[in-house]
Amino acid sequence: MSRRKLGHYEIVEALGQGAMGIVYRAHDTRLGRDVALKVLSPDLASDPDRLDRLRREARALAAIDHPNIVTVHSVEEDDGVHFLTMALVEGQSIEERLRAGRMALSEFYEIAGQLADALAAAHGKGIIHRDLKPANVMVTGQKRVKVLDFGLAKLSEPDGPREVTYLRTDIGIVMGTAAYMSPEQVQGHALDQRSDIFSMGIIFYEMLAGARPFERDNMASLFASILRDEPAPITGCPDELWRAISRCLAKRPIDRFQTAGDVRAVLTTLRQLSASSGRTGTVAAAPRVAGRKVVVLPFVNRSADPDNEYFSDGLTEEVISDLSRIGALRVISRNSAMTLKGKLVDTPTLARELGVTHLVTGSVRRAGTSLRVTAELVEVKTDAPIWSEKFTGTVEDVLGIQEEISRRIVSALEVKLTDSEQRQVAERPIENVVAYDGYLRARQEMYRWTGEASDRALRLVDDALAIVGDNPLLYAIKGQIFWTQANALLGPFDESLYRAADCAGRALALDANSYLGIFVQGLVAGVRGRVEEALEHLRRAHALQPRDANVITEFCRFANAAGLRTQGVLLDELVRLDPLAAFTPFVKGTFDSVNGRFGEAARAARRAIDMAPEPSPMHVLTAMQIAEAGQRAEAARVLENVGRAFEGQLIGSFAMFLKHGLEGSRDRALAHVTPDFARMRHDHFARAVADGFALIGRNADAITWTRTAVEGGFINYPCLVEHDPFLAPVRSDPAFQELVEQIKGRWMSVIAWEREQGLVPSGQGVG
């Protein structure tokens, strides 16, 4: 540019050229400071509509005021020349930094976390970058990350520099730097924040590997690689970090992290683990060996007596439990494994749906006291067994056989056990075989989720206790059965909770580290409305048994009620451990729902219904998540199915109340309100009742039930004051405003606890 001055800005030097124009260093003569000026190309500046869009983007970006996003001061014009004024960033781009070689883990974590923070802040304002690349990420001398050109690349014209690629499609012009495009960007589809997450994954990969994951000689093959190829793993990259980067690079947006905040939370956790292990060096660049992920298929009951099914199921669960304690393995949970029972699923399908490297199959034949067990370990890649064996003995030998199967599997996988893992595999919490048999039967009855079955389960546990005396595992499982009665509305609420708490206390008096006892303590506290206490217990249970999918599910449930932001991290782990259980997408949908992401919540709700199509209490809440996305007719159909299936029962009345509420039929809705509704007094159920009353204009009742939900542990302040769409009619009511103000302090305290636990970045606010 020949001019040396624009308005009161004196041009000092050109800093570089971007898609929208040339960037200059300039001196602001009015304020006495140096700034960056981006002088817009004449074509862009001459289009009034696009210039107006640019101004709106600049205002939105200026409102972010985030330490990791370059500050935009203004959009100005001087004698026909349009330009942006921005804070001047002194430092080095990631692109320049990588010329010196790939990063050490410590440097990676420091930069990557800030980059994810920047994206989370911008996405929260509805701004998508669309041209995220190493050249647009600056690192100052103080290691402060600054993201440039945020939200502006989408305004460019198709005549910019060669590094920026433009694709004309039937919906317009797609822009971005080719090597950092997402699959949907390559295809010209509409973009959301998950496109930026894919681009960020490419940057993460390049930071650690020193090379891009999709590197080709020409544009056509590059785009084909982005759409088709899986990136080569980075040797030496810690398994959990590699999984996180791979998740960012998933081809389908739905399979990626759904928010940059989720990415940031994962990085925070992994950085802490890296620091505690002392691992800070640079990762190697050669191909790595993939981690071992195992599914134990339900052992087949070959006995003449079908009633021995519990025995084969119990053996399956115990092998899963043993293998889950081994850090080098990832094992699909009992919930998902049992969904495959009796199904003929081929190995390639299992590999595709579960992402497993190995599967275990087996059978059990029991005749009287005689026992014969076969087990086989199959490598998915070759669909060939790498170990198989037959075990014979008596029922008295079952514990030894179970332990031996687990050890042989570990040996065949060439996994070395730590001393702690050796002790856990050899551990026998119930030595007496008859009592152990009763325990297996009781657990199977508990999973039937009926009042009659839970009563049978309690009798079986009492029989086992009569044989062995006080036993922490038996007391803990008894407590879980009582809690299930209260939670699923199968028995007297208060009495069941009292008995559950008593059993948990007995278990912990015998073994202070009984994770199942601690788990039950957390469940009882949560349903009693003491959500803060519940989270404490459940976090401790998770620390003791991190691979228990039920612990993760319940932590996420109460975290959703409390309004935490941690669930994204744990939900990713839950998807890996429990991909076939309907509660996995249900809990994910609840997380999205309480945070106002109704489209994503509805998609997760539909997946949960598809995975468990039989009407159930879960369907009531998934229907409301679908309704929140505006699909009321679809939700009403789901609720009607539940109402018919449970006609004459509390859940059936509840479903029909909500159905008619969604349809705007006040009298029909009220006809289904029964005195039994008083039993639905915990967290999400009570909030759904409040929603139902708000839908039919009974605002006072809606506020009363919101208070019931709060007393039942729902203290998610942002959800109540902003996100729940059905509560909109009552938000201006002084009684509602007084109620939510009373819980704001509790919510802020639990958010502070979350930060103290290292579950979210320390710089993340509570607003």
C-alpha cells in the first residue's frame, strides 16, 4: 500500500497477507500505542452486505474479551479504504514454532489447552473460525496463546492467497486452508463448531508428530484423504491423549467431541496425569502399537437346566470385572456386553461397532456339582483364536477357574500385571461357593428392574449373609438393591433409602475402601437431594474403580442435576466402556439438554430409544428432550407408548400427563395427576413434572414442583433460569425468582468444588 497513514494510524510495516487483505503494524497517534491493521481487499470492501456482516462479526468478537483471542478494536474507513484495528500480538505462530521440530508433551499441553479455551469462548458466542491453522495461532514470549482471524475467514472472496482454498457448492462458497479442512468443509456442507474441533485436532497432531495427518501431493488426493483415511497413530503418544486427538479427527461430526470445552477438560485431566507420571518428553514419530480393547461376550449356558443362566452370566461378569482392573486394557462394560447375549454377531461387525481388538467367548456346562467351562480369546484383526482352553472341576472350583481364565487372557495379550493388579485378580470377596452362588443369583435378579425380582434378590443376599456372616460385598449389593427400589419407584421410597444407607454403612465399617459401598452412599445422598455429598462419594468411588460404567453414569446423572461441566470428559469414557447401553446416550442427551443444546439432546434421546425400544421410565425423560427440540408430536407418541405399557401405574400416569401437556390439553393432563405423583420427588423426574404444569398454564404448581426438584437435588441454576424452555412462563414470577436465587449459592459452590478437584480449567468462570 502506497499510503503511509490511515486516519490517525501511521503505517509502520507490513506484517503479512491473509485471506481478507494485508496486515500492517501501525501506530495509533491518538492513544500512543502500536496496533495491527488489516486492510481489506477492495472486492470485499465494495460489497455492502458482506461489509455489514464483517462489522457484526467484529462486534461479536470484541464482546468475547478472552485472553486467548486477539482483541478486535474496530472496523473503520478512511477515504474509501476499509480496515480492522486489532491488538498487536508479538510472538511466534505455531507454524513458525514447528519449523524447529515437534513439541514436548509439556509444551503441547500448555498451548493446546489455551487453544481449546479460545475456541470454547468463541463458540459460546456463536462464532466459528472456519480457517483454524498453525499460522493463525500465535504464542507470545510469556507462552500466552492468541488466536487470530477468528470468525472472519468465512467472509473471504475466492481470489485470496493460494494457501486458502475455495470450493463452490450448491449452498455457496466454502473457504479454508485445504490441509486443515474438516470433511464437511471439503464437501461444502453447512458447518458448526465441530468443524473447528476437527481443524484443532489436525493442529494437535502436527504439534506432536511434526507432520500433518493428511499430507498429499495434490488437492484431489488431499481431500480424498481427509474424507476417507484414518491418520497414522503417533508413536509414544500416551494412549489417552491419542484417543482424544483421534476423537477430534473423527470423520462424522457426531463422533467428535461436541464442544471445545469438553476437549479442554480432557486436556486438563491428561496434563495432570502426565505431570504426576513425570512424562514430559517429545513423543516419537514412528508408528505405534494400538492399545488392547476387549469385549467379553456373554458365556453361553450349555447346561440342561436353563435356570443355570445366572451362573454363566455371573462368570461373564466376574471375568469382565477382573480384566477391568488392569490398566493396560480397555474392557467393554457388563451393561453393553449383556446386550449381545443370544445374538449372532460376526467379528467384523463387533470390531466396527465397539472398536475392540480382541474378544472373549466361552460356555458353561453345569450338571449337579460338576462344572465344565470353555473360554477362547480371538484377535479381531485376523478373526482367529490366540488362546483357548477347557476347564473341568466342580462348582467348588468356580472361583479358581474364573481367576485362571482372567490370568490366561492377560498372558495371551502379553500384558504385565502390577503387584496391585495381581492382588486384585486373586481377590475373593466371597470365599464360600454357596454364598457366592447366592450373590450371583441376587445380582441377576436386581438387573430385572421389577419389585418382585428385587424382593427375591434381597432374600438371596440374606441367605448368603447367613452362611458367611458379615461381608462388605454382600452388604454393598444389598444396599444397591434397596436403592434401586427407591430410585425406580419399586418400593417405599424413604424406607428403601434408609435401608440402602444402613447397608452401605455396614459395608464400609468392614472395608473402608469398598468402592461399591461408597457408590451406594453416593446414590442415596443424591436421591435424598444432597447432590454435593453425592458427587463427593461418587468421585471417590470412581477413583477406586475408574472402569465401572455404572459409577460414571450415576456421577454424570448427578453432575447434570448440579450443573457441572465435567461430564463431557466422563461421557467420552462412558462411550468407550459402555457403547451399547441405552443409558449412555440418555445421560449424554441429558447433559446437552440442561445446557440448552436441544438438537443434540434430541438426537441422543432417539439413539437411547432405538437401543432400548421397550417403553420404560427412561422413555419419559427422553421424550421431553425430544420435545425441547420442538418435536412435540414425536415426543407425545413416545409418551403415549409408555402410558399404554404402564397403564394403571405411576409411570403410565406420569407419561400421559406430560403427553397431554405437550398437546396443550389442560383438563386431560390434570386427569392423570394422582396422589402417587408425590413419590417423584428427585432431580430430573420432579423437574419434568414442573415442566408439565408449566405447559398447561398451572404456574403455581410448576413453581411448587420446581421447588420439589431443588429439594431432590436439582440445583442446576443455568438450566432453571435460562435453558429449560418449558419454564419460560414462570421465570418472571417473583416466587420463582426467589427460589432460583436461593440455589445460586449452592450451584456456585459446587462449581468451585469442581474446579478445586481439577475437573475444569482454573480460568473458567461460573457465569
